[in-house]
Amino acid sequence: MKQLLKWSLIVIAVVLIVVIVLNYLLFSALDFCDGKVYTKKDLIDNYQSRSKHIEQVKKYINSVVSPGQTVDIEFDGDNKLSIFHLVENGNRDSYWDLNVYTLKADTLLKKIGWTRQTLETLKEKLDAANCISVRSGEPCNIGFKRSCLGMYFYNLFDKPIADSLKPGYNDSCTYILYTDKVVLEYGGGAVGSQCFERE
């Protein structure tokens, strides 16, 4: 009887610890959300209303990034870059939380042949598209919004996606084939679902 009581108390203690940890993670995630939660419907509605602006972001970023380079950039307001990654000839430079008006930012911009005006124009185009980030290349990846610990994206292709690639871009989890040249993407966070929400 004492052994049964001992194991019962251990199980109860473990369950309580798990509940406390899960509550902490849940409330931390809600704090991170800052009250802003987006859905697949928001992603689709934004594309339907701003597809021309989204395409202009793609056209612009790929016109100002040199061959052999990939730029991945995310804005946080007008003066801060949450992410500024540059891949050039296999080498990667990664920066986070970079103020636009610093010598470090000027050095990075010069390295890729940009000016502050290039950056401002990119920000204006992203604002018109109601988006916050872009990664150059094929496909061009444009970030719509962060939602709690995840983020929604558009992957824009220059040409219709080959039939052989469609299954990978239509797994109903990370990717949803929206048109023959547009794939919707959800990148989950470290905590929570890694897939699009179920309808």
C-alpha cells in the first residue's frame, strides 16, 4: 500500500510539473504574440487584395541583388532590421536587430551595392504589399506577418511549378499550392504547431 501511495504521489508530481511548464510556455507564447494572431485566411485575403504589390516586391528585390548573392531581410518598423542575412559565394553573414542608421548597416549596404535609398524603396514596397520580409532568389520568399511564434510567407516562382515539385509544395502542412506560381507557407515556432491551422 505504501508503494502504491509513493508511485501515485510521484505521478501526480510529474503531471503537475508538466502542467506548470506547459502553462508557462503557453503564456510566454501569448506574450510574444502581443495580441496579434493571423491565419491562413488573412494570408490569402492579403494576396488577393495586394498581389500586384507582392509581385513588385519580388521584382524589385531580385533586380537589386547581384547574381551569386542571396539577401534575406526583415523589417521591424521603419528604423530596425530584425534580420539581415547575406549569402555570397557560399559565405553567410547574419545580423539581427540592426538599426538602419548605423555604420554597421552602412557597411552591409555598401557590401551588396545598396544605399539607404535602396533600403527605403524596399521598405515602401513591402509596406504597400502589407508584408514585413523578403528573401531574394527563385522562388522569392516574402514574409506576410509573424503570428505568435510562427510566420506566414508567400513563395513566388517565375514560371509554373514543375509537376515533379508540386507534391513537395503541397503537403498541407508547411506548404499549400495556391496557384501554379504561388505557394503559401507557414513556418512554425519552437513551441506549437509546425503546420497551417486546420479549417
